[in-house]
Amino acid sequence: MSLPDPTPILDLIEAFRRSKTMFTAVSMGIFDRLHDAPAPAADLAAALGANPDALERLLASCAALGLLRKDGGVYRNHPVAEAYLRAGSPDSLTGYIGYSNQALYPMWANLEAAVMEGTHRWKQTFGWDGPIFSSFFRTEAAMRDFLRGMHGFGALTSPRVVETFDLDRFHRLVDLGGASGHLAIAACERYPRMCGVVFDLPQVAAFAREQVALSPACERIEVVVGDFFEDDLPAGDLYAVGQVLHDWTDEKIGSLLRRAFGRLPAGGGILVVEKLLNEDGVGPLAANMQSLNMLVVTEGKERSVTDYTHLLRSAGFGEVEGRRTGARLDAVLALKP
């Protein structure tokens, strides 16, 4: 009897090495330097103060991963690195890569403890206690880097989300915890009669205003400061919660959904944007991995359409429909009777 192919196991054994290779190259600013001037490893090592042989290995590994090209001993960025791995790119994901490197990577080292105890790993990993995220984002620079990364993800996803359902019936979208405003921007750019509100904490608002100002729909989008758990919600006929509900327990989600339901007019709606688990909880793989990430980092988890339907109907909503978008996030639309 022959043994099964060990390739999936061998691939998983080495998967973290590929991630850390990219994280390290981004952290060292390699892609920004090669954007300015393609260079051989020795020249780049001298500029960075790095060991030449070690840096050659890192660069060669990035080339093998398809992030760099090596031509005649000179390294240059692959187009995918030019777009997503340079801090100076408008489509950059480096903010979230930095967060993954500095926060998620060490916290995931404590996954076993998270599974045993069922709680996030901020205190175990960093010795911090208190509100989730607050310690890591203790400086404006850290917050802006994270928001830049989330904006990059949002720019890839939100246009697909807002076309998944026909939202033309709604006139004023309020994105609760709207971060950089990518969802409101995408919605208002697609629906010319729609106005948008980005509702988020004070430390986020300035960054959101910068991103909104770059949109051709900027005249129809405003940024309002507030805490969706504590403050009055801005008036609107469509609320959106994008990668918000998965941070929290069912009890906290229920509280937020009831607040939104109470502010909506009859026929108003709420758009939930999250990775949707299959009904049996197995797959898609990205949703399972994100659910483990929520265990390590937050109080929450990923959920299925049925899970969200239960939460939404418990808050008073009637018709609920979930759809796959084909992007990294899916969508659930619920209506107030």
C-alpha cells in the first residue's frame, strides 16, 4: 500500500517561511529602494548596512517567490511588488504587512494558548492589557500604517461588494467604523444619487478625510466622528459594517444591530461585509484562517449566513440575504420591515 502524497504537509511546514520572507523585505524597505533604482545585492547591502551574502539570499528568495526579478545580477521589482509592496504606492498593502509582521506573527505563536483558553493573546504576547488594539496603535504613525494597509485591502474589495446587491434604492449610506472610507467611496462612485457618511473614532477621521478627498465622489461623502457603541448614529437609510462585527461577541453585535435598527426608517437596510463561512463551518479556507485570527486578536470570530441571519433577525430585521462577491470579503444585506 503506497503512502499518500506528502506535498500538502510539506507545503504547510514551510508556509510561514514564505510569509516572513516577504514581511522582512518590506520591513527593510527593499521594494521602495528598488523602485528608486534597481541594484545588485552588494550595492543594496552597502546602502542598508546588511550582510552581503545574507541579503543576496533574501533577494534571491523574493525573486523565487515572484516578488523580484534578477537580470544580469541586478534586482528589480516585479509589477506585483511595485503595486502592493512599496510604501509609496497608492495601492500599497505595506501597512497591513507591517501589522502582520509586528503584531499578528508573534501573537499567532501563542495560538495553542488561545485555543486552550478561548481568549485573545495581546497580554500574553506584549504584556498589554486594556481595550483591544489600543496598545498596538498607541502612536499616530502605527495607526496610519494600519489604516493604509486596510485601505489597500478595501480598494481591492469594496467595489465588488457594492455591486453585489443593487443599492440604488438607498440614498444615504452610513459606514459604521468606516476606517479610511473605502466602502463609502466605492458606493458613492457607483451610485451617483447616493451620499455617504464615514463614522469612526477621532484618531481615524483625519486619515479618512484624506482618502475621501481623492475620490471624484468627495462632494457627496462626509466624515463624522463618533463611537458606534456609545454615540448617536448618524441618520441614514443604509448602514454598513465592514469587518466590524467579526471583532465582537454575539452580545455586542446584538447591541450594535439594535441601535442601527432603531435609527433606520422602514425599508432601510444594513450591509454586513465579512468573510462568510460555509454552513458547516468548514471553508472557504480564508474564512477559517480569519476566524482563527479573530481568536488570537479579538473577542470575535467569522460566521456563516445563517449565523448572521439569526443575529439580524434577533435585532428586528426581516428579509436577509447573503451573497459571495468573488472578492476577499462577502456581503449580507438585511432590510427593516
